[in-house]
Amino acid sequence: MEKSPLLKVHHIEVSYRHRQQQKTILQDVSFELYPGEMVAMTGKSGAGKSIVSQAIVGLLDKELSVTNGQILFEGKNIVHFNEKQFEKLRRDHIALMLQHSLNSLDPIRLVKKQMLETVRHRKLGSNRKVEHFLLHLLNEVGFNEPDQIFQSYPFELSGGMRQRVLLAMMLSLQPRVLIADEPTTALDAVNRDKVLELLKKMKNNLGMTILLISHDEGSLKKYADRVVHIEVGGVIL
């Protein structure tokens, strides 16, 4: 029996509207994500890769909207979800690791407090059980001394370490799909490869479905199962 796509973007069009004027900025974007695979979406800066990811999870700027096509998650069209439905989708099913997300960590709040806040809506048991779960995730993303990271402030950590903390936070949501938008931006080559290896490990060990967005196609080919390319205007080749 042929596998069905977990996520399908089908001929979507995204338009910018200001006052009485409307301009199409992406058109005819189509691709599929199957369960347990890692797909890399590449293209030049400004091609619209981040807009696609934001459209999937309902985080488009207010001037932007999907004006044509479908986005199907488990066969259900989610294009016209309201904010409450999108919040549930992001909380329970699709996690988006935003571009420049290193800045999303509060530099003077303990990693522990920020990780606990991420999972506060989930029913994971006692405080001790939740902390054990989060420490396990920090270990999974490559920290040999997770307790030390847990009790650290982000300003004390390197860029690569903060990126791994963010990955652990995304994993704590236990998403069906992880969308990582330029997760290696601002990292050196060594830390870039570490993060990509970790994503591949998450895919292999947890069966997670991953959409990896980057302008750097060369570094992704050995990690992704497939590569799709988006041109300016939005055609996937």
C-alpha cells in the first residue's frame, strides 16, 4: 500500500495586500512530506522559503494571505483555519523553528525556566518527571552534562549550544512535523554540521518528519532524503 503524505502543499499562492492593492508574491508552490523523511527546501534569499513555512503554521504577516491552493495535513485542508485552530496545530502537531531563532531565548532567564514554560500546557506528570524528560532531551541533542546546561543562562552558551537548546525545546513539544527555518544561520562549519547531524538523528531515532529550509543547498544534500528548490516567485522544481 502506497504511503500517503503527512503534509502536502498543493499549488498554493500567497499574496500581499495593502490598502486596495493586491500583489501575488508566491505562486504554484507544491511539494509533499511523507512520514519519517527529512526534506530540504532550498533557494536564494528572498525566494519565499520562510513565507511557505509561515503559511503552513498560520504565522503569515497580517498583510499576507494564502489566496489559492491547499495545504493538507493528514489529508485535511488547513488553509482557512482560524487562530485557535492554528495554535492547536502548532502546539500538538507542527513545530516551527524560526529563522534567527537564537534571538528567541531570553539571555538572562535560566534555560530550565524557558524549557519548562515550553511544555507547561502538556500533561507530562510530576515536576520531577517533566525535568527528567527535559534533561533527557538535552542529552539527546548532544549535551554530556545536561544538568549544567539546564542551570545555565543562554548568554553563557555559544551559538551552537543555544541552537541545540532550541532543538531540545522543539522536541519537547513532540511534534509530528518539525519545520526548521535556516537552523544553521550564524553557525560555523563545525556547529552547522553538528546541528544537521542532530536533525538527522532525530529523524532516524524518533521517526520525526522534518522540513529543513536553507539557502545552502550544498551542505544539505548528504543529510536530506530529498531536496526541493524554490525559485523567486515560488515554483518548486
